[in-house]
Amino acid sequence: MKTSTINQSGALGRYADVLLDTSFKRSFKEYGNAKRLMQLFLEALIPERKIKSLVFTSEESTNQNPDKKSIRVDVECIDQNGERFVVEVQRAEQSDFYERAVYNSTFTVQRQLDAGTDLFGFRPVYFIGIMRFTLNPNDERYLYRYSLRDEETGKEMTDSLHYVFLEVTKCKDDMNAPLVEKIGYALNNMVSFEQRPSGLAGEFFDLLFSSTDLSKFANEDRIKYLNDMTTERDIRNQISFAHDKGKAEGKIEGKIEGKIEGREEGRAEGVMQVATKLKAQGISIDVISNATGLSEEQINNL
């Protein structure tokens, strides 16, 4: 893959940022061959599962506590065997993302009872987290898979819950890379491509590049996408301003470039201030959470 295919200007280019909410759902749930694209994506990450067909479900899991907000996932689908796949994109660093993944996935397990599953005869649930940051900075791996196993023997306790995390920022520009790494690289860099790199060949990339081509966006989709971009930039600018101010006051050190570094008390204060202002402006909880890394519960309590 050649670096000459990258748009260095940062301006609105040929392809959408597929990891923004509107464009991700468009590519992997709504547009054209979205089911096939999702199928190929899941097969690359979970090759042991042979997926023949998919049905998309609602985007939110039902929270049994009426006082709490529903649990958001980006896309959820069920295959021909009743196995469920929950896909969530997390763009901003969130230190408790693994814990949130466990919490969210349990609702997908519980909902099977509502769908008529025999008591505790659960079909497998896979939570797939696409992360534009790393929780494993000292590990070169970009793909992490977890399940419930015996600590001594490694024998699987149950097939009911599995977790797959793809850290796309670790995926490199390498023509000879495995398919999963190429997928991660494309997802992370789609917005920067001026043209399709020659190394990104095959059906998955045919569908991905077609679905993110901004010239094919309907007017309504383009407006939603631009609003997504503007909202995220505004939020990040406000966070950056808050941290610059905190630095001047000696409260924090560091900067924000996809993640925030510095003393924890200063970080928390700056982010909380921004989140409070955004909430007062009517920005959705999901958008604030994705941009700041705060949990939905933290934001609701502001």
C-alpha cells in the first residue's frame, strides 16, 4: 500500500470516516450490501463461526432499570444459528471500556429469554469492540480475544460470552499483512485516502470503499455525516481548550491527540467541565461519551 494514496490536508476528502456514528451505521447496517459487509467483517475476526445470513436487531439493548438510560451499541445482528454479534466503536480513550463491554453484553444474553430461548439455553454472544486507542500500549498485538475459561487448564466454561477487541491504531500499512490487520488499517485511515490503496483488494474492501464514497451519499446522509464531524471537532476543541487552561494553572500536563495525558485530577476536572457544558447545550449522551471517554452514568450524574 502506497502512502501517496493518503490525503495529508485533513480536509473533507473522497471517503467518509467510517468510524463516525453515521457513516459506520450506514456502511455496516443500512447501505446496499451492508449485511454482506458485516458478514465478511465478522468472519475475518471470528473465522471459526460460519455465518450464512444475518438479521439486524435494534441498536439499543433494553436496560432493566427504568431509571437508567438504555445501553447503546452501534450495530447488533443475529446469524442463522441465533448467535448474536454486538459491534461497538469507541473513538476516545476510555479506561473502563472492557468493563463497559461486559456490562453491555450481559443485556444481549438476557434478552434471549425474552425472545423465547429455553431457560439458560443461551446462544453465543460476541461483543466486538473497534477501538481507536489502546489499552495495551506495551503489546504490539492489535487483536484481542477473550472468553470464560478455566484458569489452569484453559478449558472453556461456557460458549455464551466472547469478547473481541480490534485496536485499529496498531494496524500498519503493509501489503502482506493478514486480512484483519488490513481491515483495521482501512477503518482507521479511510477518511485520509485520496484513492484506494492497491493492497486493499477483495470483496470486503470493494463494499467498504463503495459505502464510504461521499459522492454516493444521499443529501440527508451527507448532512448527518457533516454534523457528526462538526460535533466531534467542537467537542475535542473544547476539551483541548480546557486542558490548555488547566496546564497554564498548573493543574495538568500534556495534551490531547486521540487521548488525554496528565495528572488524573486535572484530567477529570477539565473533561467534566466540558461534558457539563455539552450536556447543557443538548448534545446527546452518546456523542459526549464517545468524545470524552466518560461513561453514560457519569454524564447522567452531571
